[in-house]
Amino acid sequence: MLLKMSTSMSVSFHSSAFCKGSLPRATAPFRLRAFSTAVSDKPSVCTADELHYVSLSNSDWKLALWRYNPSPLVPPRNHPLLLLSGVGTNAIGYDLSPESSFARYMSGEGFETWILEVRGAGLSVQGSNSKDVEQSALAMSEKMESASESATNGAVVSNYELNNISCAVSEPEISAPNGVESADVAVNGDLTRLATVWDESKLVAKLTETFLFLSERVSGFLGESQSKVMFSNLLDRISKLLVDSPLYEQFDEVRGKLSTLFETKQNSGITSQITDLSQKLVNIIEEGQLSVSPPLFDLQARFTSTIEDFQKQLDLIVKYDWDFDHYLEEDVPAAIEYIMKQSMPKDGKLLAIGHSMGGILLYSMLSRFGFEGKEPKLAAVVTLASSLDYTSSKSTLKLLLPLADPAQALNVPVVPLGAMLAAAYPLSSRPPYVFSWLNTLISAENMMDPDLLKRLVLNNFCTIPAKLILQLTTAFRERGLCNRNGTFFYKDHLHKSNTPILAIAGDQDLICPPEAVEETVKIIPEHLVTYKVFGKPGGPHYAHYDLVGGRLAVEQVYPCIIDFLSCHDK
């Protein structure tokens, strides 16, 4: 079932206005408040009136919800408004500055406005209790701001990238083998042998851990065939260290035995055999280091590096283990449930706006509800630069297609988009403008203030899992975007929805061109859809983010959206 509701723990950072009781408070069954803090404790990167956290029922992720209170100077609206962001982006794109803020504009028009940051985005964090969540949110805010300062000063941001995507791999504590005491060896002066024994023990433990990690835990995150691909990949890496070596035949024998064990259900006996074979592999490497003529210099170091790099890769696959359907079936429903309990609209519905992937999520939700014959909790929907089918367009997102092969994609388990753009920013904004073409993907010429563009590039983007990219690439294939199993095509059932939709495109959007938006619009019954393209042949023009934060959006795009939402806020 699509809307599997979670039992949500909320974490709320309140503004002073809310603490004074200016907004109605929900009753206890609807709101389980973990803790609240004064406004001074709200992470500085969050510019909303309040910051809330909602739990997922089957994950330790806590999703961040930015809340903007409606202006008391205008008549109140009947429905709250949910804003969904694009792939690998956070809430900042909707609130670049007080003068250019989509979220503030909507709250100024009387809408209680919420921005959802899905797992892995912005201030969404992992934690088991309120203290962990608060500390993680503050740390993430500081990291985002420091990355912005580093890039602005022209500093290298590799440390930020490393901190953002790496996952520490713990090393087991290794004791000296029986009969070998480090003190005795040191007394005997055999320091070389001490180092060899210590390295060998660590290598055996690390290699065993990697094999077991791959065959037991990672297989739960990957399909069986993908786990075999990763297992083969590791052994291929090791074999390259021994190419043209007399030891290759010994390695090949061990490889065959490991392959047989890998396909056997794990038990304690199998674990022992994997440990023994790991020891044999390490012995082969040590033999190549010491006795082969000519010796394979630095072989042990390269072997160690190979294992460590591969283990980090596996760890990233586990840490960034989500795709589009996780957002659709878990994150968005949990946020909607939470907002309903906070706002309590009379008809149990809300309004929703989605930019890029955010709009794709809304289309997909309507498709699933239409297929199931159920009424969605959406009174009306606005999509900005979104489509379920990109096959007829020349979208630059086709650059994702090389990652359509799972084996290839898993070699790059995550795409650190935020770190990459932060690193490229100095080269796109200053002479010789090596990466200036990146700016045109985001904004058309003269459509976004340079300071706002800098904030967007440096603070709005996050790390994207390969599994998410893999699923999104199906939007470039026949029948368009489908679920992770390839059994449900969202485009096929969108026409069954009864929810009014406003679909907006930008005339110079290279990521989601108008023809891609039209490909989805033409499926929707005419009486339910309004289609609008912003931009004129002589200018001004609208690229992907200009619909949200361009200098003319407040004059042209926002009023169009308000008119549409007002018609359906009954």
C-alpha cells in the first residue's frame, strides 16, 4: 500500500512567535513532541519560522520539515501547502533570500507552508533520540556554511566532499597470534617480523570482514545478481595485482573456492572456511612481497589499499540505500501525515508544489492512487519543470544514462553532487570561466542575482545514491519512469486521477525542456490540467531554477501559481 503511515516522533525547533501560542496546538494523540528548543538553537542555515522532524517507521532517518507561518495580515487559507524539492537538493532552493523566497511568498499569501527535506537532503539526519538529532542538525548546518565559505574563498573542498560521502569502516581489534608476544619479539630485536605479523593479522581480518559483509549484509541491500557482480569485482581487483606473476595460479585456485562458498548459505562453518581462504590469499600476497624474483614491491600496501577502498564502497552502498520509491512510499506520506496532524484541514487534504523530482513524486503519487481507485490527500498540485517521460526531449539528464547499468553504477555508489558543484563554482564564476556552462543548466542569462546563484550552488545540493539515479534513468526509456521492480509504469495510470494540476515549464530549461513536460501533460484529462510555459523568444528566458528563484518569478510565475491554488483552496 502506498500510504503506509508511520508512527512519527517529531523534533521541533520553535520560533518565539510559536512559543507564545499564536498557532493552534494539536492534541496529544496527534503530536508526540520529543523536545523543543529556543529559536537560538535552531540551526542557522534554516531560515524558516520553525524546524520540525518526523520519523520514518522502518528507518532511523528523521526528515526535516521547514515551516513558514502564514501572514496574519491576509485571510487564512483552508489548506496547508507542501513544497517538494528536486533530486539531490534541499529546502534552500525555495528560500534563497528574504527578497527572493518562494516559501516566504506563499506564506505571505496566507498559506501555512512546509518544505520537506527527504532522507539524505539538507538537515534531515539519522539518529535514535532527540539529542542526537539536534546535534546532527547543528553539525550539518555548520558543514554547509563552511563549505560555502571555503568555495567562496577559492579553497579546495575535498575535505567537505570526504566528510559528506565517506562512511568510517571500523577495524576489528587484533591481538597477537598465539605464541607470539610483541614484547618478546621486540626484545629479540625482530621488529621487522613484528610488523609483518601485525599487518598479516589485520589483512586477514579485514579481508574476511569484507567477504562476509558482501555475502551477508550487502546482499540484503543489493539483489543477488548484483552481489555476485560486486564479489567478482573485488576478486578482479586483487587478480590485477598478480598479473604475470607465478603466484597467479595459486590465487585462481583460492578464487574458485571462494566463489563456491559465496553462493552457499552462511553459517559458522562457512565463516571459518572464508577466514582460512582469506589467510591463504594474504599468504600469497606476502609471498609475492618477499620471495618472488623479482619481488612484487609494495604489493602488500596495494593489496591493503584495494581492500580498504572496496570496503568503503560497500559501506557507502549500505549507507545510501534508497531510491525514488523510498521517497514516494515512505518519506512523502510520512510528511503529509505529520502536516495533517499539525494543521488539521477540514477536508483532510493539502496543496502541493513540486519542483523537478518533487513534481515527479507528485505525478507518481497521483498515478498510484488512480490505479488503486483511492482518493489522494491532495486538493491540487503544481509541478515545476517535471515529467514522467523524457524520451522525446533532449534533456541534459541523459548524461545519467551511462549509469543505467547496475554493475557500472555500483562502482560509483554515490554522486557527491553538492561537493562537486562547490568545487566547480570558483571555476564557473571567475575568469577563465572553465565551467561557466554549468550556470546555464541552473539559470538563464541575467535571470538570477549572482549572490543568489552562489547560495543556490553552494548550499542547495546534496549527495545522490546510485540506486536513486538508476531508477530515475527509466524516465528515458520506453513507457517512462517505473518502480524499482520494473512492474509499474507511473505514466500509465496518471489519467485515472481526479486531482487538478498546473504544469509549468521554462522555455530554456535544458534539464526538463517544455517538450518533456508536454509528454506528461498530454496524458492528463484536459479538464484537470493547466499547462503554462514561461519565457518568450525575445526574452526573458527561464531555465530550470528560474521558475523558483529567478528575478522575474515573483512577478510572473508566483502570481500564476497563487491564482491556481486559490481556485482550489475551497
